Amino acid sequence: MIIYARSPYLIEINEAAQTSSRLEIFLWNSPNSIPGTATYTLSKKVASNDQRSTVYNISPYIREYIDNIVSSNGTNNQWCNVTIKRYKDLSTSPIDTTTYAGVDGYNNYIGGYNQTNPLNNYCLLADNSKEIQYNLGTIPYVNVLINNALGDKLDVEYKDTNNNNVITTPVFGTGVSAGKYMYKVPLTTSSVNYNNGTITTLKYYVGATLTYSSVFNVTPICENKYTPVQCSFINRFGGWQFLTFFKAQTNQLTVSSTMYNLLPSNFNYNVYKGQTKAFNYNARQTITLNTGFVPQNYSDLIQDLMLSEVVLLDNKPVTLKTTQTDLKTTIQDKNINYTIDFEYAYNLLNNVI
């Protein structure tokens, strides 16, 4: 079961005649093993004999073990293992023990509390209903979190838009040990056979039976006039998402400094030194990007981008300056283009101490 840790995930303990409760949280990243003692131990007393329910939100603790930095890094810190033990009063025997996987995704309010992915052994951290447009020469990927049994396997099948040039590549085979794993699955290859587009299918087999499949339509764009910028960010599912800004860009530089009055060293002062001088110079860079024409359902990707806490442009950390945008439709806007403002998340002049 997957916990999207940017939204609360609540554990309730409500046992007959309990006067208090205790929760043990075990957290670890692969390839490490479950710790010998609880990472966190939480406890509460009941409010009254009529209100014995105690509730714990475990999401903030899970997020401490997730660290998304750059999409080219390994995937082990992109998720964490979670084991929860519930106790009544001071009992040394747990009521039950439940295992989860935690990712840095979130849920929408309208879905209610404790939303999880219902699939236990195959969790796609992306939305395959969106066409993926990418700059020809780069290869986007999606993250898949697997809880496989020995004998399961995951394949990725590529074919062109005419259903020809089929290539099937194993992501992992039947000999992989049972356990939880995160994979980065490329959505196309460098083969020229897919220069007009790729139909990519992820196929998860339980034993010899095809149990789950996810299909992506992947379209390369050859932009001749502008220099495309690849934006990578953590989406609502807790996986890396790639969004390419193909069209015009505007770069700006904002310089800051502190102005001081100078004290002359002599009453017969040097006129070339001036009475004031600026110190502590630095600068921040901002960039305005345009997606180019995109499908209407890209509004979901723009929403994920604007809500993401980790955003990079060509692997450089940025923050969004755009805080409001219209979610466009083809009926009202015809050709849909999104313009987004970013600021690089560092000073131009290195002043890190």
C-alpha cells in the first residue's frame, strides 16, 4: 500500500477499555533493513471513557526519509519503507503490524481521507492519460514502485505509431528477489524508428500472467527556432515528471546591493573615491518560458508543477514565481500555450559559507 505523505495519513487505535495507546513507526530506505528499534514511538491517553479513539498522523515522519534532489540520482531516497505497530495501553504485544511504502505525493481534498493506491505490487507514479512531448534527443522516464514476489517480472514494450518496430526490454526479470523496488523506466529509445512517436507499454507479470499494463503515447518535437528547456519536478504521485518548454524564453537579471556613505581618510579627500559606495553585490536570475501548443489535459501537469516542492530546469534548482494561471480549454483558448515564470534558487555570485 502506498502512502502519499504530503497529505495526512491517519492511524487510529480504538480498543475496548483502553486508557491509552502507543504507536511504533519503523522507517528505512532500501537497501537497508528494518531497524531493530522503532524510529519513532508515539503515545496518547484517551480523552474519556466515552471517547477512547486515539488518532496519529504519520505523514510528517515519513517525509523525513524522502529526499528528492535531481532526477538523475538513484531512486532509493525517493521513497521509504514504513512499518506500523499499534499497541493498546502498555502492552508489549502489538494489536497488529502493517507495512507500507511512502512517497512524496499528495491527494486531492475531494477524495477524502487516507487515500492510497489500491494496487499492492505495481504502483505507477505518473499519469499515463497524458501525451508526453519531449525534445528529440532526450529520453524521459517514469517511476514505478514494485512490491514483487519471486517469479514476477516487469517488461517495457516500444513500438512506433504504426504498431511496427516492436522492441520488448525487461526492466527486471523473474530472478529478482522478492521485495519493494523503485525503477526508472525510459519512455522511448534513441532508435530513429521512433522519431515520429512511440507507443510505450509497461507490462507487469505475476508469474506468467500479464496482470497490469500502462500505455503511454510519447511524441518527440524537433524545435528548430528556440532552445527547449526541460523542466523536471515531483508530481502528485511522488514520481519525477518531465515537461518541456519548447518556445520563446526571456531571461532577466536582478542585481541587489547595499549602499553606504564613506568616511574620507583625509580632509583633503580623493575626489575619485566618491562619497558613497555599494557593497554586498549579488544577483538573482529569472526566466519566463512558454510550453508551445499542448493538449487540453496538460492543465493537470501545470497544476502538479505549480504545487511541486522540487522543480528543476535543465537540472538547475528553481522556484516558481507564477502563482496564478488560467487552466485553459480548447473551446475558449483554441491553441493552448502556458507561460510560466521561474527564479533560479541560488545567487549568481557564490556566497555560500
